[in-house]
Amino acid sequence: MLAFFIFLVVTPASGKPRDGLKTWGRFNRLPYPGDQAFLYDTFPKGFIWAVGTAAYPVEGAFSKDGKGLSIWDTFTRGGTRKTCGDVGSDSYHNIDADIRAIQQLGVSHYRFSLSWPRMFPNGTRGSYNEPGVNYYRTLIRRLKKINVQPVVTLYHWDLPEQLQQALGGWANPQLVDIFKDYADFCFQEFGDDVKFWITIDNPFVVAQHGYGTGVVAPGIKNDPDLRFRVGHNLLKAHAAAWHVYDRHYRPRQQGKVSMALASHWIKPSRTRLESLQECQCSLDHVLGWFARPLFTDGDYPACMRARLGSRLPSFTQEEKEWVKGTADFFALSHGATLSFQLINDSVKFDQHEDLDLRMLLYWIYAEYDKPPIFVVQSGWYVLGNTKTKDPKQMFYLKSFIAETLKSIIIDKVNVIGYTAWSLIDGYEWYREYGIRRGLYYVSFNTPDMKREPKTSAIFYKNVIQKNGFPELPENRPVQGVFPCDFAWGVSANSVQVETTPTQFADPNVYLWNVSNNGELIKLDGLVAPPLNRATHCADYATIRQQVDEIKQVGVNHFHFSLNWSAVVPTGDVATPNTTLLGYYRCFTRQLLQANITPVVTLLHYTPKHSSLPAPLANTTNKWLNSNIPEAFADYARLCYRELGAYVKMWITLNEPNDKEVTYLEGHEMLRAHALAWHVYDNEFRPSQGGKVSLVLHMNWVEPAFSFSREDVEPAKRVLHFTISWFAEPIFGSGDYPVEMRSWLRQLNSLELPVFKEEDKRLVKGTYDFFAISHFSTDLVTHAKEDSYIYTAKLEVQYMVDTTWIMSPRPVVPWGLRKALNWVKEHYGDVPVYVMANGVQEDPSHFKDSLRVYYLYNYINEALKAHILDGVNLKGYFVYALNDQRDPKFGLYGQVHEEVIVKASLSNYRNLIRHNGFPAQGAAPQQCPAAPQACPGCHVLVKGPMVGFLTLVGSGVLITLGLIIYYTSKRHKELY
């Protein structure tokens, strides 16, 4: 059976309070990594796509046309604050620009807040200000004209200063009726055009940080219990407004009213139930503080009651009934305003915050009996020096939208809308102008506050147009099989070498306790005489063990590397390590006996271990020594001569295009490869009939903004400097890529050597196939942003898509297909081998589900490249055989001396057995019988003869068991 990955859908049995506690366990049980894979699908028909702003950060005109002061106007002029939002984004004077931006995005809804002091300067209806009301009438009318529905927030933190000064603000219960009257006016004035109302935004921040920590306006922090009284009043004010709407306006206006609640997500620090309960209690202290009274029973969470006691105000039974149910949908804010910035450590209870929108949505769904959820604020931020290129913000936006989609499709949560935050850059509350959260960049220093779309805006527009991430044909797995002669392999950096044979190496004499349990008991002081025989290949237990392990994988090829410094320790091929060469001969011959083709690398380059023989490695600059290429050619000649009878596929250099290799070193490596190739072509190919090439490391490089032409060039540039650097001289023109030279010329760099004509002729065409090692995909952009790796020489920034599975490199299967197509596009129908492909995973995970997922999907992408794109793909090799030789990458694990077969090995063997992904019910692939890889090899075909010699002495029966292997004389090998 082939492995397929499905998403597990689990729904709670009931919607009782504290069902949210099941959330952590549920997500721990979801299939890994399949559940983390990107979901290609679309949102439900009629899904609300929105963008939002708040009045104080964007409107400006703080004292114009009769507007009164708000608590933020006062707050920003006190303490250590340096700037204020007097102008903000000047939306008050830029309705046209804002409407144009909203229309460009293609959203269906726009969330904005009314400035209470702009309409009622002193906070009450008696101070009604006509110009302020007209501003919102105009805004709503303009929105309706472009078919965008308003989502209106009555209170987004900007309380009229007069109410704070005269009454103490939200600390005074009188504000309940004042807010009710304000809400009544707004419903009456704007309600015919508004179907979604938010009464109060993020009451946690208002209460906790406005009247508790003092971080935000009005900045009060003297009374530790005032926050709870404020929260009590906020809930009552909301309920009063809801009831006004429900009784007087809903029948005619048919709108919906809620309160926007914000929360972090939190992960347990330990797997114990106590940690989960602390996580639940943390959410109760932030989200549940306001959500439970509205959505459950009109009272505060039991956890808050238990920990705060009398500090928490009480609702009468009548008040509970009055507050309960006063939300027509769950309005959720999620992002930088609260999470990771304002949350107080005291309510984390020693657990860890996490930016996980999907789990938070599910917790709300389970905890509050499956309410419809409208994400009314979601987004991240970038530092203030970033302009229109905001890759970090874009990928956070992609991640949040993707999590919302999974919540709907997989978790069956009723999410009705998503609001990206925010439309434009503005004054970001207590962060002032230090961060930018807008989809549109605002030039604060220009008179007209020009708005320019950021990359995140273009991305969001594309998502809205497609209503999500529709699956494309290239996203779907393909069915089919590889050619009959396809090379299925496994790679290892090296093999275990045994210089002392284990067979016949033990001279001790043992007593055979035949009358009891049959154990052998060593007799001290007795040794057997030397056998006086030559060493045979069969004497090496390591060869038998390794070949058996490779054979169990089911592959027909095995790739490993020799060690130049070990084979020729003196650097002189006239004095090689004959014992080691003999071992390699035995190993490769035994592979052939098992019908496994050896693929041998002469030198696996690593920056830390050059593998050069000591006399050569000790020279200055190592590869810059002009003698190295010729010495490498001599070493290659030795290996061809000693091992070429059994090795028909050679790799000269493995991954010489390392980022730490200089251009001068790379030049000498190219010459070394070419010389070694010509040695084989001229001296050994006629008799041995093998093939020779090199392996290039080739991770794919993708533009960070696939819809932006500006990022296509940086991606191409990186490929030229990493792949074409070595590929073009060998497989192409015989010289370095023109793009490399022209770019370095712009930088006035002379680093890239010039090929002499004889070197061009030497290097060009020195290949029999194109081999790559591929593990992951990199994203690059020309935009420079803090917190990412920037390469100044190429003027590119490397990035990560936060929706990709990480381990620790991104798992991006389609990158392999693109890499293979790049080879075809640049070098035609050249035979291609994927010589190493694998993923790093915890060695203790013997049910290595990530590796199973990785191999299945990467091999499927390789099949797409072959059957759909016409890539001349000849073979695929998994990296690596075992953790012992290649830690964290192995198909085999190891515990002490025990070798463990991982799940990925069985899955890979299954793919090999089917030769790919045959369609269900398809006729079996008809392939001719494979010829024996090593005709006439009978090294271990014969069985052992066991002879027994019995000695009697001193009443002790001693039996010596001699195991004698005999071989075919024609293939008997002595050294």
C-alpha cells in the first residue's frame, strides 16, 4: 500500500464551559506533519474579507471642526512620550485616498471606529458636533458607493477627555448610561447602512492597561483592583448598548452587535494536566474575563473567581441574565496590539505565549458552544524603517489567513470573516510611529500623506480575488511510475571501515557446555595456533552487515564517499593504503553480488574537513596550491585502477559549490574535476565502460514575492552564483555565467578568475550526467528588512515562509521539481540524478513521520518533473542510510548496539517496489528481468563447512569449532 496523508477532523461532543481544555490534546493528536502542510482550498461562499483602522491612529485633525480632546490626546502629551497622533495618517482630510486604497484591495467590508469626542466633544449628546457627524456620513456613503459594507466600532479607546476628568472615565458606573445614549445616537444616525457593530474594542487593554498598568491612556496605575471595576463597567455598557439595538433598531435595520475581544494563545510549559489547566486559566483571565459573561452564563470564569476572590466585582442574578447572550457573533482581535506586547506575565501562570490563531479559534469554538466567529482584527507589524516591501508582514498575513482556512475546512469552526489590520500606517498607540502595521505605506513627511500599496497589500488582494488558496493542478499528487531502469538509491557520506577482519581474529579457546545450556565458556590461558591464511572478503563482518542493511532498503544503487587522505595518506599515490583499498574492493564487489550498483565519490568536500592528504592540506591556501588538481587526478587514476572493475558510476567532487568556497578555490576544483574526468575518459572508459560526473548542491531559490518581477531577478542571481558557477563551465559554455561576470563588474570586483582557452577546452563537456543534492528551498527578495539574513554582495535577503514545515530547514517538495526543470531549461536533455535528498529529524523518532511525508512528496515531485515536464531523470537517492554515519538523516536508527528500522525505510521500500505511484487498479508495470550486476560473483554463495576437533584431557571435553568458508577459485581474492 502506498502512503497517503489525510487531515483528521475531531469535533467536541458538547459546548459546555471548559470544553476549551480539550484543545491542546486535540491538536497534539492531529497527524504530523500532514496537518501542518499548507492547505490549498477556498473559503466558503459569502466569506467576509475586510480591512480595518481605528480613529485615533489614522484620522488626525485632533482639534479641527469642533472635535473635543480624547484621553489619547492628553496621554500622548504626558510622561516620556515623544510623539502624538495629532495628525496620524490624516484620514480626516484624505477620504478619497483611503477609499481608493480600500477599493484596490477588493475587500467586501471596511472596519473603522467612530471618534466619540469628534461627534460629542464633551462626551454627551448635548455637545453634538455636526461637522464630526458629517465626516462619518460621508465616509459611509463613499463606502456604499463602491459596494463595501461598513463594520463600525463605537469605542476604540479614545474616550472624551471631559468624561475622564469629570467622572473618572470607565471607573465610574455612570458611563454605562452615557455610553448607552452615545450608542443609541449612532444606531439611529448610521444604522440603516451598518450591518455589523462593535461596541467596544479590546476591553482587556482598556481595563488592564488603561486603568491597571498605565501603559495606555488614561495611564492610571495606582489602584490594583480598579481594572476589575472598569472591566465590570465595560461589560455593563456593552450590554446596555446591545439591548438598545435589540429592542429599538434590530427589527428594522437587521444588523448584528458584538464586543471585540482580544487574546494571546498560550502553550503549556510541561505536558502535565496542571500545565493545561494553567493555560486554560490564563485564557480565562484575558479572553474569558469578557467572553464568559457574554457567551455562557453572565458571570466571570470560575478560575478568576477562585484566584481573585472579592477583588472581582459580582453580578446580581438579574445582571447576569441581562449581560448573558448580548453578542450576536464572536468578534475576535488577534495580533500585535495585545499578543507578545501588552500581556502581563502575571496572567501567563508560567506558561508560554504562542502566535497560533487556529488553536485560539478552536478554543473559542469549543469553550463557547460553537459561536460564529468574525476575526475583526488580525495582523503583525514591521519596524518603522521598512517601506513598501514588507515580506515579514506579508508572510504573517499569509500564515494567519491559512490558519483561518484550516480552522474552517479541517476543524469545522464557523469563521464568517477575516479582517487584515490595518489599511494604512498610522500612530500605533503606545508604540507611537515605531512600527508600521498598514497594508499601505504612508509618507508621514509629505503634505498629502501619500498612500502606496505594500507587497502585503498586493498579496491580500490576490487572496481575496481567489477567495483563498485554490488548489492548482501542480499542487495535486501525480500518479504514474518511473522507467524500468530507474536508479533507486540511498546515499551516505561514508561507510564503516574495518581494517582488521573479525572472522578468525579471536585466538581464544572456549568450552562448549553441551550438557547444560550450550553456552561457550572462555578458557583462560589457552589460545589457538595462528591459522596462517590470507584475509578474505568474507572475513569482514562490517561488509556483510552494511550490505544487508542497504539490501533491506530495496535500492539498486548505493552512493558513498572515499577518503582521499586515508587512501593516500602520504599524498603520493605510489604508496597508497593497500589495506583500505582492499576493503573498498571487497565492499563494492559485495554490493554487486547483492545486485546493488556502487556509486563512489572520490572527494566529499566540506569546509571544515577538506579530506586532502596531510602533506597537501598543510600547504598554504590548500586548493590554491597549483599542484592540487594534478594530485587529485593521480588519486582518481589510482581509484579507477583499483576499484573500476566494480564501480561503473563515479563522482569526482561532491558539492564543491559550497558557499564558503572562494572563486579562486572553485576554479582549481573545476580543473581538478576536469582532469579526473579526462583520466577516466582516456584511460579507463574503453575497458570499464563507466560514467563520471560531479554532484552540485542545489537547493531551489524562489522569489519571496512570486507576483513581483522585482524579486525574479534576485532569485535568478542567486542560482547563477550557486549553481551556474560550476554548471556553466562544465555543462554549458566552458566559462562562468555571463550574469556572474556582469554583476561582479558592477561591483568593481575582480574575484572571478578568467578561464584560459586551454582551461575552457579542458573543463567543457566533462560530464556523463548532471547530479544534484537537494534538500530545501530558499526565499529571496531584494528588499532589505531587519531580522532576516541579508547578503550584501548579491544584494538579496533570505527569508522564510512561516506557513512552511520546518525541520530545521523548510520542507518544500515542489522546490525539487522546479530545480529539475531549471536543469532541463539550461542544459537540455542531459541525464539527471538526484544524488541526495533527505530531511533532518530527531533520531529518537523511529516512527519518523516527517521523513515519511518528506520522501513521499519529494519523490512525487520528482515524478511530476519526469512524466509531466519531460526531465530526463535517471535516478533518485535518499540521504541517508543511518544515523550512525549521518546523524539525524538516517533510514536506520540506533539505540546502543541495536539497529532500528524506521518507518521511512519501509515506506521508501514500498515506493521502490511499486516503482513510483501507480494508479489504483492499473496493470502492473512490465519490466524485463534485470541482469545480474556482477555475473560470476560467487564470493559468499557457497555455505560454510563446520569442522569439529575434540580434545580430551583431565576429564574435560573440549571441542574446537572451525568455520571454513570456501569460494570460487576464479574470484578468490587475497591481499
